[in-house]
Amino acid sequence: MKNIRLIFLVFLILGFWGCSKDLVPRRELKVSLYPYLPNIGSLYWEVESQFEAKYPEINLIIELNSDYYYAQDSTNRHGINFDEADVYELDCVFLKDFIASGKIQKLPAFLELREADFLPMASIGKQDGSWYGAPHWVCGNFLFCRQEDEALKNVQNLAELEAAMLARPEGSRLLLNFKGSSTLGEFYMTGLFDEYQDYSVAEPFLKPDHISTTILDNMNRVLAMTDGNLGRIDDYSDRLGYYARMFALSPELMPSRQTD
């Protein structure tokens, strides 16, 4: 019985020693990330796992405010502006707000970036001669079509896209999300700068009381290329990647199946 107790004591000590290594305090690194990506949960679980495997002394805590990232709700403190983190992944529209509130600091000298390494629009990350963040992706609108679809592959402007789409039967037209104030605002600004090219010419039309009717008309022309106002359905808009999946699974895009 004495030997059994001794063995139990050894295992107890070894067990405590093994656990004590895991109880060493780790530095917490809280990161607020941009949430609007497909399969966001599994993606960032993989990010966290790989990061902590490489840096075991750090406890990476990822926050995803997928329900209210763009909100400006000061009452309930909903929105990226109300997050408290060590590192932020920001839509550039919030950059000046974060600088003004002191929530982010300038990049240190050894992390200085060269503007020549980025697209011209990325220069927004440099304010008053200092970089406040590293640009790492560009939001844009792309037209996807089948490789053999010559009518769409060679489209160069809105009129040509319109002619190609409206010639098609219902059920095979444009798939896009045209819902939500920020989405519509982005489409408006994209159309504005495409139409006027120069910022100084486009700037007056950025004011709420001086909206460009030309761009609004163009946006309505785009909406008319969808099937049955499909781009204006809240339920579809809220399902991240829904339109892309519809495109990928469209019967006319699926490979032909051979049957016995």
C-alpha cells in the first residue's frame, strides 16, 4: 500500500509540474479584425492557431464585430469605433477617426513603408507625412463571366454591359448586391470617379445636398440588369457570399454530367 501511495504521489507531482508550465502568464494581444469574409470563423481560428504555435508566449484574442462593424451607435457602443484592441484592421473610411481619437499611433521608423510599393489609392494610409497602417487589400467591383462568353468578356463600358445583359433571358442576368447604405455609397463613389476622373471635379458631388443625378441614373441602369430586382433583397444581402455562390452554382455554369 505504501508503494502505491508513493507512485500516486509521483504522478501527482509530475501532473502538477506539467500543468504549471501552461499556467505561465502569456502576453495578451487583442486584435479587432474586419469581419466580412466567407467562413470567417474557421478562417480566423486557423489564423489564431498558427500564430500561437509560432509565438507561444502570446495569447492572441481575435474580435469580430460582424453584426455592427460599420455602425455608429454610441448608445450601445456598437461599431468599430468603440472597439478596444491593440491592433485594428480598418476600412480606410475610419482611419482619420482613429487618428483623431488617438486609438492608433504612427508606425515606427523601422516599419516605414514605401508608397511606390502600393497602388496610388493606398496613400490614404499616410497622413501628415507618417504611415498609420499597412495597406493590404483593395475593395473593388469585378465582372465575372464564363471564359467563352465573348459578349461579356469584351465589355468596356456601362452601355456595352447593358446591351449584353438586357439581350439575355430572365434568370441569366447580372448578380450583384445592391443593398445597404455603405454598399450603395461605394457604388456611387466608384461611378463618380469613373465618370469625372479628376477628384477636384468629382468632389462637389460628394455633398449630400448635391448628388450627381448622372451617377444615380447609371446606378438604376445597373439595377435594371438584374433579375426581378434581385440585388435589392435584404435576406440575400445579409448572407455573405450569397451572390457569388449563386453564380458558381448556376446550372449554365456547372460542368455537363454524363449518365449511363
